Amino acid sequence: MQAGGIEVGLSQGGPPGHPPGDSLRVTASGSTRIDAAGLERHCRGRSGFAAEAVLRNVAAAKGILFGTALPPADKLAANPDYAALLKREAAIYVADTDMQPSRIQYVEGVFTFSAADGFAARAVADGKRFRIHQLLYAVRDMAWVNTTTVTSANWRQKIDAHFEAVASRWWSQLAVNIDVVNEIMDATETSTGGYRPNTWYQAAGGPGYITYAFQKARLLWPQTPLFLCHDHSEQITDGYHETHTANILAMLESQLAAGAPIYGLNTQAHLTIRLGFDPVKLRTFLAGVAALGLKIMIGELDIRTGYKAGSLEDTLPPSAYTSDAYDRRAADIVKRYLDIALPFVKEQPALCWGLSDRISPWVPPDAEDGERPHPFNADLQPKPLYRALRAAFEDL
């Protein structure tokens, strides 16, 4: 990706039978272009395509690659109008579940890439960039991972096998960037300084598995930016999140000192109405990440109420809000969040975790009075959240 002129393209080949160099380009010049789908687009200066004032073009005009997560192929096949919406609005895709380690290697040593291959093929066919999320995800680990199968004697070989299998795919080197590890910290883990004592941590005798994972990824992907992905790093409004973000900063500094080739932090941005927003603390945290020389991207933006059934916390269920009230509160928080975060994200991707409430990991099918976490409603109509996203990019 190139700031200013905003050129975004696939230039490293494609799947068997697909011509290399198939690309989608957004330019700042006033001219006619043919996009990756073979459609003629008329440009109008720095504002993007006149024919389609969609999010990817509004974001690209400010140097940001906007995108979204894709649900599994069977859900897209059953909802072609939603698939068309994703293609229209996004410049970059990420797989919702199709590239999770547990999906690829559910049984040890048996690698199943049909879903991941299909996701990558769709991205290329749609003329989109894509990213890999994620290589190691201990919170939702592969079913066979435990303290018997992953030990101090073999944990490196287990990481090697999975990473090398992913790196062997035709699409591997086409990725814009990669989340090497995901969600490794938890402020409640006080005895470990905030590190989750997962199986890999125990086998390595500490956080050395993180350093090794990044170093192994750099050998396999010498040119691809490598990110560490984390949740709960956006709404720093209580003691847990203050401690959590302090631990993340300390971890990043420690990992860089240990030789981990970390390019940046993917701050997920699963926001909630419950937590509200503190602009000063967010800006301070992001400035701390940037001061380490790291890039910052947004990888999983959405917003829910944050309601926890049976919790002693003062939370309201989705049914307590009218649709209008929910949408106004959600749009307000997202806009305020993006106003602080986007200046740190310039020239990096910003992705939503899905675009419509129709297909969402947070919205059960046929739910009434449910969550409304995405920019488009279940009928694929734009909500105030969509307008908040547009306004945040335009104001950048």
C-alpha cells in the first residue's frame, strides 16, 4: 500500500489457473480505471470513485486499507447479497474462522486447508487483499494441545510444523500482514505479570514461546509485516483495562528486547457500550505503542452492549435499548474511538469484524432484541454506525 496515490494491488501471483498481478487499484488521479472485477470506474481526484462512494474508497483517500472479516463459505453462499456488500465496501478481507489453527490442524499432524484455501481464492477472485489471522491462538487452541502433547522438549517442533504447513500454501506470501500470536495477556493473571499461563507458556517456561513464534514466522515470511493481536486494549475505563494495557506495553517492550521481530500491534476494537470511552487513556496507550517503533492497525471493529447475564456488574441487556437508542450510543462511541485511534493507524489496515447484523458471531440467528454490532442492519441497510465510520475517515 502506498500513501498519497493509494495503490493497493495483488502482484505476487494467485491460485492455480488465476493470472498473476490481478489487482484492485484506487488512485488519486482523475481518470478511468478498470478494477479487478473488470468494471469501469470513473475517478474524481482524491475523493475516490465517483460512482461508488463506499467505505473502502473513503478510507483509501486517507491512506487506510479498509476491510472486513468474511464468514465461512457456506454462509456466504446462502447470502449472495451480503457477499456482494462485502465485496463492494471492503478492500481487504480477513477470515472469521477459516484460518484459525484449530480449523487447520484439529488433529495433530493432519492439516486441512480446504476452508483457508477457499477463503484466499475468494479474496483473489474478488480483487481484494487479505491478511492471515492467526498462527497461534492459545485461548482457542487446537484440540490436541495439552501438557502431555506439548512439552519442554518439543514445543518448538510443534510450532514449526504448524507454521511451515501454513507457509507452504500458494496464498501464504500474498498476505498483507500476519497475526503471529493472539490474546496472550490477561490482567487477572497476576502471578505471571499478566501472561496467560497457557500450554505454550508452561512448556517454554515463560513467554519465550512468543519470541520464538515471531522469529520462526520471520524465517518463513521474510517480507511480511508481523503483528501481535490483542483484545481489551481500546476502552481503558476501569482498573482491569488499565492494568491490562500496561502489561501489554511491558510485554511488547520485553519481546522487542528479546529479539522478536514484531512489526506492529493489531488492536482488535471489539467495543462495548458498557465500558464507555476515555480518550486520554486510549491516546496515551497508543502513543506508548508507537514510541516502541511499532505500527498500529485495527483488526476486528464492532460494538455490543457488553451485557453479561448473571453478572454483578451494572450492565443492561440489548432488550433494554430501542434500536434507535442502541444505534446512537454505538455510533457515538465508535466515532470517538476512531477519532483517537485512526491517526495512529495511518497507512495501515482498519477492518470491521463483519459488516451486517445478518451474519455475526455475536447475533444468534432469528434473535429478537439482540445485539446490533455492525455498520449495516440485517436487511443490509446502513445504520448510524456506518455513517460514523464514514465520518471518522473523512475527518482524518
